[in-house]
Amino acid sequence: MDNNLIEQIYHQLLNYYGPQSWWPGDTPFEIMLGAILTQNTSWQNVERAIDNLRPYLEPEKIYDMQDAQLSKLIKPSGFYNVKTKRIKNFLEWFKHKNFSIEELKKMDVQRLRQELLLINGIGRETADSIILYAIEKPIFVIDAYTRRMFNRFGLSLPKEYDLIQDLFQKNINKDVYVFNEYHALIVKHSKDFCRAKPLCDECFLNSICNFYILR
């Protein structure tokens, strides 16, 4: 598979599905919490946890909240004690930024990412989701869907997260809207067609997919 198909697939996905308008959330802070809560669970469970948190969706309120109360509120998301610690670790860092989204927006993308990755419990996918969806800076989010889908297309992806990310960022327009939509479209297609047991015969991309062609 030629790397320029990365851009071609983006346009075909967008034409088929239309804009996905990710990430679901009313405020940047809600999106940040969602990015942490969605680790190892479904989005439906995250929504239930966010609904429980809705009366307290300000960083200062959750920062001051007792761990036991926070754990109880986010219980639907699973691993709630671990996620409570991760949220509190994140908020301890965010406090040093005056709980200010505008202050984060002024930061260089790589410096912001490096600081997020130093927070215990914040990995690359979570950090990049926060940067792209909450802070609205251009960085491409890589997840398991991306790896599975593009390996099937015949693009030999490297194992390292950052190398895969670099591959995408070099082959599509470096733009917040494009990165936002592409990641969302990959998730959509992976759930509708490119599943663990793929629906290849029905897939509108099967003519350019090695997995389908070579089976």
C-alpha cells in the first residue's frame, strides 16, 4: 500500500460517513475527563460517569473532592479507584496551569505533550486526545482501531506509537479539523465494517484493501 492512500482513505471515509463532530463534550474540561475515563471501557460507560459528574464539572470542584466521592461518581467507567488517582494526578498538574485552558493553548504542542506524558496514568493516546479534542491543537491520535484497519489495508505499520503517528502526520494535511475527523472516521468504520471479524464483502473500501483482495 502506498502511503498516499492514507489521504485517499480519509476522503473516502468522509464522503461515505460525513463529519463525525467529535469529541462529545460540552466543555474542554469535560473532554479531558472523558479522555481519561474512556481508558479500558466503552463510551457508553463513560457517558454514565460523566452524567454523575455533571453537577461538579469544574476542575476546582473535582480537585477539592474527596477521592471516595469521586470514585463513587465515576464507578460506571470501571477501574474507578485507578481512574480516580489518574484524574487527581492530572488535576494536580492542571492546577499549576491555573486550571486555564487558554494557558494550555499558548503552549507548544510538543512541550504540552511531554508534560502530559509525565503525569502518572496519562499515556500517549490519552495525552493526544486531550491535545487534539480539548486544546484543539493538531496531533494525530493513534489507537487499536487505527493499527488493525491500516494493517489490513496493507500498510506495514511500525510497532512504536510515535512512528505510526509520524507516518499519518506526514501524509495528510496537518490540520485540527482533519486530524479530528480522521480519527473519528477510523473508529466509525472499525465499528461498522472493519471489526475484529470484518464485514469485507459489504465494505465500500474492499477494492483497495489487501486483507480482502488477498484472502
